[in-house]
Amino acid sequence: MSYQKFGIRPDLVERVKLKMKNPVLKERVKLALHGVNKYDLQDRAKVRKLIRTSAAILNEKLTEVQEEQLTAFVLSQKIDPSSTIHLIKLWGMFR
């Protein structure tokens, strides 16, 4: 499913992708997400907190609407971070 169907703007995705190329920021985001499992990624409150934490690390100011769009997107993907297939699917969506 495309992130655009959730109202997530392509310019936001491009800015985040560019910022994630910075090794320091990428490592900080990876540390923030360390230990996250598929159950965490199906809990609305935890997903919202992860989004806020990641946005703060990347110095992205998100509106409430943007946070809700991103949360809905993550929840709908039913991501299992231990599944290589899920990770490849996500990588393909954002490359």
C-alpha cells in the first residue's frame, strides 16, 4: 500500500530519506527503534511515541494530522521487524 493513500506527502518522505543518509542521525533513529517488535508496531500509543521520537531526532516538526497519518500507515502495514520479507517490502516502498 502506498503511503500517499494515507495522505503522507512525498516531500516529507523525501526530506526524511535525505536526513537518514546522515550516519549520525541514522544511528540515533536505529537506537530509538532497537528492540521494537511486531506487537509494539500494532499498539497505537507506542507507534505514535516512536514517530514523535524519530521526528525529534530528525528535527522534523509534525502536525497532529501528520502524526495520525503516519500512525495509521504504520498500523496498516502490520510490520514484523523480524521478518526479512516485511523489511524488503518496506525498503522497496521508500527507496
